[in-house]
Amino acid sequence: MKKTIHLVTVLLLLACAATAQTKQDSLDLRRDMETYKRVSLNIEYDSLVYFMPPAMFAIVPKEDIKEQLRSAFENEIVKIGFEQFDYKNLTPVGKTGEHLYAIVPYDAAMTMTLTDTSDSATVGMVLVAMQMQFGSKNVEQRPDKSMFIKTPDKQMIAIKSPEHDSWKFIEDKRKGEAPGDAQTQQLVDMVIPKEVLDATKQ
């Protein structure tokens, strides 16, 4: 009888410890999500790279990724900035093998500003291209000829492995149909462990 009571007590203590750890993991994820949102809205290149899965840098050197980001967001033709980055209901933190994971749905919006808007034909061509990529209902041209582009119903995979010093985030393109999504997902498949990809299938 005493052995049974002792066993039950141990099991309860283990269950409480696991619950406390799960709660802490969720709190850590929320904290890192808020930081990631801030650095995304401010387009802080070093911080954006910090929140990428480190396995990415075995494929593309970190400095090269930062330069690619900088070139994409600000170059001689266009400047892009995020205006909105709103999280929706994320999935509970799960665990597979040694990896923690969650799916983070979100809506975002950005502004694209051409450096030269003097050629209305060029502006019109860019507008049509953006409408084809993001959907006409999601692209609005403003009076200053900048474009407000909504990207709703997106999602990221959040992952925290033992060697990670924070939660890491990467776009999940498995449901994407936009140009380039399939190629991007090929990279995601190389960076995220297969067991996490399997666990986050929806």
C-alpha cells in the first residue's frame, strides 16, 4: 500500500513538473513572438536573422542572408516596409523527439514604394504584377502611388530545439499557391526536422 501511494505521489509530481515546463515553454514562445513581431515591423536585419533556424546558415551563409534581405526591402527600385503584423490563434506547443514546435498563423500588410513614380506605365505594370501575385482585393494603390499590400492567412512554423537559444520562426508554404512558394518550401523542408514537419501537417 505504501509503495502504491509513493508511486502515485511520484507520478503526480512528474505530471506537475511537465505541466509547469509546458507553461514556461508557451510563455517563452509568446515572448519571442512579440520580439519577432517588433523586429519584423522595424525590419531589423540582424534580429530577423537571429530568429531563423540555425540550420539555414549551413545552406546560405548568415551574412549573405542579411544582404539578400536588405536587397529585397530596400534597393534602387523599391522600398518595402511592414505596416501590420497580427498574430491569430496559434496551436498549443507540442513536442516530437527533442524538438518543441507550434504553428503560428498571422495576417500581415506592407507598403511598397517605388523610388521613381514619374513613369505611369511602369507604376501600372508593377501594380498589375502585385495584384496577380497577392490578389487584386489585397492590393491598394494610394494617392502617392505607393501600394498597400495585405498578406492574410499566412503561417509560420515555430521551433525550439535543444541547441537553440530562443524560439525560431520560418514561413510555412505548404498551403501557399503564390509564385515561388513551392521553391521556398523546398528550403523549409531542408531546414526543419522531418518529425516537426510531420507533426505540423494540417
